[in-house]
Amino acid sequence: MCGITGWLDFKKDLRNERDTAKKMSEALKKRGPDEADLYARPEVVLCHRRLIILDPRGGGQPMTKREKGDTFTIVYNGMLYNAAELRKSLLACGYRFSGYSDTEVVLLAFIEWGAACLVRFNGIFAFAVYRENDKRLFLARDRIGVKPLFYYRTPDGLLFASEIKALFQNPLIVPKIGEEGLKQIFYLGPGRVPGSGVFSGIEELKPAEYLELTPAGMTKKIYWTLRADENNETEADALAHVRALITDSIERQLISDVPLACFLSGGLDSSIITYVTAQKFSAENKKLTTYSVDYADSGKYFTKNEFQPTADGGFISLMADFVGSDHKNVVLDNVALAQALAEAAEARDLPGMADIDASLLLFCREVKRTHTVCLSGECADEIFGGYPWYHDKKILYSDTFPWSRSLEMRKRILRPGLLTGSAEDFVRARYRTTLRHTDRLPGEDRHARRMREMFMLNFEWFMQTLIDRNDRMSMSAGLEARVPFCDYRLVEYAYNLPWHLKAADGREKGLVRKAFSGILPDEIVCRKKSPYPKTFSPAYLSCVKAGAEKILADPNSPVGQLVDHEYVKTLMAADPYKSEPWYGQLMRIPQVFAYLMQTDALFKKFKVKIV
């Protein structure tokens, strides 16, 4: 993967702005530590930071092609998993290739088919193409939104980048956050409104969206969306179908010129990915390396709860032995975890999932010591019904986001009167927007309709938070993290699976479990869903409490001026693990303190003006 940024201005001569463009590019160095280059014309500058995965000599960017009497230049961040098939089609159209990178495939596909190329792609990507003849800039993002792409409209053009921090390097942008942004951080965070960059004037290209900007104006279009369709498969057909789709998605994502490993948690999703990868490696006489993450003294302090019923260790060992991988367990220090909170927020450009983000960042840095590509199990729970809120009728039919049902802590943590309007109304409006555009079949009963709504809520909100976390933490470590369960074919298929098939045997991800029953060890197949591990160490709790106390004591703290000091103190005196989750299954009181620390550190780092 890589980092991309650029600047289009129809009135300035941007060749005089190369220093600013280089600063924007430098802000993305962690995404692309191996190479850097730029393309400059009077009205446009395109910058690229490269993490070399394929075709070291032939895949350099920006990449320019002269075809059909025009000049096309691309900067691209991503990986195309059907590049081989598209290459054959383009060869048949008369094109010739100078290398074997997927970047060249994407550029020639755009030259041949224009925006229609997007529906031919199977991959994760964000890219920009500039056409010189008509001064047309084209930006696009993959269907699922795995790769980020932000932009900022200027009076005479546009700035874009893989990450917000790169945009902040341009003097045209003053980092500001208004009431809308604060409401997102405190009422929805770490989730955010689709298409929003939270900071004033910053927007994000939505998943499956493209943008074109010319001297005549800007247009945006959605090129793919989830549609309801009949699925009349028998269970036997569905089992074979889902097994084939998952296996194909994993195998497609194993292409790499650099070392590739798998994350292994001992859960169903990572175990499937590990198994399929190990089989493929074995056929090529290669040994797979797997990685897991844990915390110092986790065995001593692990606390069982409804969301996290079992520790991972025994299941990881079982699976690593089963596939014969070279397994490495990364153990994180709890104080170092707390110290990494600010870095994790900077990597994400926004406050995130607290220590869950910081943990992944530190973990990815350890993996990067020996590997450059990894496969991860994100998104299976969202599309195959793995979370408790798919199965608990009380949560399922609650008329709000199921991972953040209570707004009480969110409202009370802010200084009274800070924000106008009702928190409930703000959240409900965004929730109902997703319900309104959920596609359904005529005649579906209440439960079937609700399951489609729940799918879309998870797909557009919760899943986006997790894949953003996955991209930002891994890329900040210079590690490419691939997500086979984000294959759009799997997402389309899962959207139209009847619930009795999806939840076979009344289990979360029941169909996927049955599809790999007899292939994976029974203990793995039957294991109850357990989320990404978090620490229960008092050392970590002590650190984040101290961090929150420091915010309250600092008169210059941006967050200290926003929160209700007395309420934060009541949280410090409460049982840290008995509160309603702030977000998801993992963010309770210690993570709320960490979230405040991340927000404060970020506002200071970017010198954010609160307006």
C-alpha cells in the first residue's frame, strides 16, 4: 500500500508550490517509506509515497501513459486482486505493459473504460488520475472503503490525500472543528458520519464513490451499492458457496513480492484465513508465519464478561499447531500501551478505539520487523452476523445504533450547555439516514427487514470504524494489512443470505462455522465469538486515570475546556468495567479516559481551533 496526495488549482501555477506539495507528501511517509516522487504541471501536483509490494522496478509512481492522444497520470494506493484477468482483457484491447504492477493495470483500465473500470475491479484502493488535455482530475475509492481518501475544496480547485494530516500541511487549510465535528467525536465517536472528515471543510470520498473535477465544476457519483435479491439456495448449496467464496478471496490476496504473514487470534475468522493460507504455502513448499498479540500479566488480570468469555492463548496454540505455522506471540507492555495512545490518534487523525488502536499499532510495528504484508480477519462479524446485537432481540429492535445504545455518559461527560440541540436527535437523524436507503425485497417480514437494516448499519458505521483502524495502524507501521472478508462478492452474497441460513444452528456466523466444520479443529469451529483482546491490567488503568487527571488539571487543555470535570471525577471513582460500553464491546471507562487523552493530544498536535 501507499500514500497519495495532490493539489489541483485552475488559477495558480503550482510549479511554484512544490515545497508545500513535498510537505504534504512527507506527512504520509509512514504509509510509503520506500520511495517518493511527484508529478507537476502548472495546474496540478500529484505526490506518491510507495511501500513496495509488487514489481519493485516497474511499479513506481506517479505513473504516466500517453494513449489516445492524451496524457494520463495516476497516483494509486491499494491492491487489485483480479489484475491478472484484467491484464488479459487489456492485452486483447491492444495495450502493452512495461511491468507487472497492478498500478499499470488500473491506469490502463481507466484509459480504456473510464469510470466504468471501477465495477470491473476486485480490490481495495483509492486513486487519482489526471488527464492533461481537458484538465480533468478523477478520484475514486473501493466499494467497501478499505482505503481512505480525503479532500478539501478550495475556491479554484481541490486538495486530496490519503490522510487528513497531509491536508493540514497546506496553508490553505486551518485545522478547525465546529459543533458538528464535536458532536461526531462525543456523540458518535469513534464512529463518524459517512463522507465526513469531522474537521471543518474536510470531506472523505465515500466507499464506492468517485469524483471528477474540471474547470467546469465538480461531480460525484456512487458506482456500487448493496441491492436486495432473492436467495433460494438450500443449506448444502449455501455451505459450498460461502466456502468457495471465502477460499477464493483469501487465495487471491496472497500475491506479494515481499514476506506475507497472517494475524491469528484463535477465533473463527483468523483461523480460516490462516488455514487457507497455510495450505497454499504448503503446496509451494513455504512455511507460514502467524502472529498474535497479548498483554503483560494478561493471565493474571483477564476478566471474563459477556462479550469476552475466553482468553485467546489456548486456541491460538491449537490452531498454530494444526497448520504447522511458525507462530510468534507479541506481548505488549501496559505502560507502553498507554504511552502509544497519542501516536495512535495521530495515525488515525482522529480519536479512535483507545488502547484497541494503540495495541494494533504496537503489534503491527513488531510484525513489520520481519514481514511487509499480513492478512487479517476484520469484517466477518459485520456481514455474517457475529455480534451479540444480531441475536439479542432486545438489542436488535432497539431504535438506535446497537453498539452505542446509551448516550448518558456521552452527554454527561461534556460541560453543560457546550453543544446545542439534543444528542438523541443528532444521533437518531444519522441512524435513520441509513435505514432509509436500505434496500429490501417486497413482502419481507419484520425480522427480515430488520436484519437488512442491521447489516447496513454495521456495514456503513461499525465496519468502517474497524477497517479505518486496521488501515491506519498498519500503514503507520509500514505494514500492508489485507482483509479477505471485505471482498465485495462476499458482502453482496452475505447481504442476501436468509437469516435461517446465516445463523445456522442458531449460532453467530453459523453458516461459516458449518462451512469449515470438519476442516478446522472442532474447538475453533465451536468457540464463542470473542473480540480483539484488551488489557485488564491495573497498570494500564492507572496510566489512563493519570492522563485524565492531567487533562483536568491543565488550564490549557483543549479537552479540559470541553468536559464536565466533576462527572469525569465520578467516573474515576466508579467500577471501571461495569459501565455500559461507550462504543462496541470493548470501550468502557478505562477506554473513555484514553479517548479523552487521544482527543486532547490530537487537538494539541494539529493546533486545532474550536469554533
